Amino acid sequence: MFENLKSKIKIGNVTINNRFVMPTLKLNLCTKDGYITQRDLGFFIARAKGGFGLIFTDEISLDNVFKVDPYGPNYSSQHKLQDIQVLTKSVHKYKSKIFASFCQPGMESCQTVTDKKFPVPSIEFRYHSIRQNVLTDFEIKKVIRDFVKATHFSKEAGFDGLCLNASKDYLLGAFLSPFYNHRDDQYGGNFENRFRIVQEIYHEIRINLGVDFPIGIKLSICDTAVPGRTFEETKKIAIECGKLGFDFVMIIPPFTPDKRISGSYYESMPKENTFEDCKEIRRSLKIPLMLTANVSDPRIGEQCLKDKVCDLVAFGKSGLADSDFPNKVINNHLLDIAPCIHCISGCSESLLLTGSSKCVVNPFLGNEEFIKIEKAKNPLRIGIIGLGLAATSMALYLAKAGHSVEIYHSEDKIGNPYGTYGQNKNEYPVFLDWMLRQYKKYKVTLHLNSSPTPKEILAMNFDRIIIGYGANPYKPTIKGIDNKDVYPVEDLFLGKVTAGENNVILGSGYQACEAATFLSDRYKQVTILTKNDYLLSDLDGLPNPEFTARLFQSGVSFYRIYQDPTITRHSVIFNIKDRRLMVLYDRVFYATGYDNMVPVYNQLLTLGYPKDNIFIIEKKGNVGLSAVEGIRVAKLIQ
Ligand code: SF4
């Protein structure tokens, strides 16, 4: 089984042990200056240990000004060399290979990092809110030099190869695309001119690093907008790259430049077309082709290799959800793989909101070096009351550590305890099935339809009690809240209610903003009303003006209100500073937090239960953070 995925392949002169690729992903785990951190290192070591034959770094910026992520890597300074060598050596220890991915993000640069104008081939008027600097011929030469400078110590640092990111609307991708590139000089116009910058960068890097060092290019398969880059042109670029001497091509799904849409778009894209297109490109290539198309099922990956769609398959999100993904596939432990459910609630778009990449199903992500399951010296009897997401992962963690864990859950089945995942595909039950299998394996006892009173909890004589529930949406006490078209926001994510044409969202935290994105991506009108001065006030991650700006660009309105609004049959009436306003609605969604369980905690204390033996899980605004919260509390007990 999986003979193709298990087989070796050569990229240039470098032998890759199998066809599992951990592609470049947004991690945001470095320091502000782009230095590697222990968390960053831990992430890559875990994937190497987990069996990935080839691992890519996250996007390395050419300088510390134009970066994809505020905490993304930047290796421009020589004194970072030793740190990078530690990284590459650590990965090599597990027989994996590591390639560096270099990127000049152009108009995708992070707005919080710099107030400089973003480099672009030509002004793109549709993105009027983005500060753009049309590169002069002189500045293009500087970009070429920057690439050379940034990549020049790749070999010395121990990387096995490198990749130039020319996908999407990153600078090189923008030069390649007629949608962005309207220049009439030697870098614009016909295909040869648009391709010139890639060609020049390649030549310079090749001279610097020698013929033996694998160099690849990342391309979107096409731009979906007109007049964007067509599939035929991508094929031509790939062929030209092969002729130039590139050692591999990496293909990612189509890019939609006319709507700079969220990661959710990629999650929901049909992959079949990309497969067919890749197959056609591959037929024309003499160098390996890697496919990065959100493949998470190893059987599909295997089939792609069999069908000659590609030569290597990236399992990015799967590798986030389970760092041991390749080893579990290779050893045929498929049912043990923690499944990526394509929710993008912890990684992708929400990344900047939560500080660094998080995963709903993998609370260890980004903390692999710090949170390890250690066998408990004194195994305890632990009772978990209620099953929110934090408690779900916590129960497994504690059971793996050797504790005896019992869960009491008020529902008749374990279900989606938090209403924001599965906004693209409802794959959450796949995760629940996996969790139930894990509970069985690690002997977690699950009592369904069970809501013990504090007295009953006390009588059970647990060594430790964890108050894990509190996932009921808090209903604000405002006039009209019980009207027909007023719903908790999670009903929208759970598909219990459809979006309206005119939606009012009460609240400004993560859930409210996620709902606003969800609705505006579907071209619905959205008005956010909140008593907070700014959006995303409930997150403990980084500030994210990009996200807020994007909401406004999508036409979302935001009002800071000073008193509770009134909901009438068709409108919401509210006061801003000096005016009384009204907005019509056909749906109102409240995203005003969750009931907390402090009363249960207090009653247990009143009944004499020792304070030190009782733990309460804090409610988090994001599911990724929620999973981490479960592990935080579990660590306190361990
Ligand atoms: S957060 Fe969701 S989409 Fe991202 S890796 Fe985890 S399960 Fe997959």
C-alpha cells in the first residue's frame, strides 16, 4: 500500500526519501526580526520526525520590511546563520530534506510591519487602499540583487534546495500576470518581458549557488480573472523554467485576483481541475512537479502519483493537524491520523488573529518543543464536566499521560461544541469519530446525557475536577432579542440558519468578525454594532489592522455604540456618539460570548471541595486558541 508515496525521488542531485511534502505554510513563529525561535524549530523537527521526505520553510522575506507575516522568517543577516544551521541539521537528523522558500510579497506585504509603499509592477486601481510603488527599472535590479543576497547563504546554512515563490500576487507572480503587469518596458507586455524578472533572478542565483543546488519555482496554476495568467501561460512558464535549469516546479491552485479572497476559497475549490492541469504540465516537463492543492487523503495523493498528475504531493494542512501524518500512512495506521477538517479556523486566514498558526484538532501545533506528553508519576482520577473543544483535547492528553479520565456530557452525543468550524465543509464529524476512537484506545470513559449536580460531582470523589463546559451562547438582554430573525452567530456556522441579505452582527470579537467575513465573502451586507472601540477585542493574539481593513474593503460597516440597541421587527436602532441611527435587517446575529460556569465552581467550593483540585477552562474566542487552552489546563494538572 502507498508504494508510490513511499518511493524515493531525486530533485537535481538530492534524493528525497519519500513523496510526502510539507509545503510552505504561514506559521508566524519567528521573532519580529525574523529569527528562528524554539517554537519554530520544534515545528520543523516534529515534521521531520513525523516522516516528511521534504519540508519547506515558511516564506523567507528578502528583508525585514516587506514580509508575508509579521513574525515570519528573514535570514538576511549573516549572524542568523548558526540558528539556521541548527534548523537544517535537526531536520537532517531524521533523514528529511529541507528547502528554503523565498518571497518578495509585493502587495501581499504585511501592513503592520512597514508604512512603506508595496512594490508592484504597475498600479492596481482596484486595490486603492494598498500603498503601491511601481518599481522603476533601477528598483527592479535592486529586487534581483535582494533575491541573490537573501538566497546566497542557502547552501552554507545547510538547506538542500530553494524555491522562488512566483505564485498569486506576490511580486514575481504579479510580474508574470497580465492582470497586474501593465508595463510597457522590458519587464511588461508580452510573455517574454513578463517572464524576464524570474529569468534574471534565476541566472544570478544559479551563478551564486552552482549547478548542483536545486532551485525550484512556485506558480499558481492560473489567475481566474480576466485578463489574468492563463493555464496555457503557466504551462509555458513551467516549460521555460525547465529549459533554464530550474530543478522543480511547484503548482498551487488557481488564484483569484479580482477578489482577494480568504483562505476559505482555496479550501472549497474543486481539486479535480487542478489535477488535470497538473497532469498536462507534467507531461511537458523533464523536472519533478510538486502538487500543493490541499490534498489531505493519502489515497488521493497515491492516486495522483499513479496517474502521473505530479511527482510529489504536499500534505500541508494534514501535516499541521498531525505531524506524524507520513509515518502513520507508511505504517498503515490510517485511523490514528488526526484529520484536518478544512475549517481554517486556526490556521490560514485566522492566523494573524491568533498570533501564530493554531489547529483545531492539534493543540500542540507550534508548541511541539514545549508541550510534551509525559507519563504521570501519580496517576489521578479526573472528572471533566462538560465537553467543549478545550475539554475534548484535554481529556485525551490526560489519558495519554496515564490518568483515569471520565467525561460527563449533557448531550446524547459528542458534537460540535463551538459554532465556528466547518464553515467551508462540514467535516467536523470526521474529527469527532477520530476522537471517539482515541478515547476508546486510551480508555477515556464518556458519560452522555449526564449533567451531574455539584453535590453529585462531589460524591464521585475525583482527585481533580475540570469544569469544561460553558459553550452555551450568551444571549444579551436587549429589547427585541427574542424576535423571529435574531440568532446566535453559531447557528449561522452550523448551518441552522441561512445568511440574510442585510445582516446585523452584535459584537466585535473573533466570532463576530469571522461571521462578517463569512457573510461578506458571499456578497451580503453586514453591519457590526459593538460597545468596543475596536474589532477583535477578545483575542490574545497580535493586532491585525490588515484583517480589519479587509473587512472594510469588503463593505462591512462598523459602529461603536454607547447604549444597548433596540431590535424592532425589521430594523435595529442604535446610538452612536451624537446621533441616533437605524439599519434594516433580515437577520441579526449575536456574538456576545458564552455563559460561564463560575456558579458551578463556586457551588463546589461552598460544598467544601478543595480549591486547588478544581480547574476551570477559560473560554477563548477562537477554536485554535480553545484547543491550546485545554492543553494549558491539562499541563497544570500533570
Ligand atoms: S485549523 Fe482546521 S484547516 Fe487548519 S490544519 Fe487544523 S483542522 Fe485543518
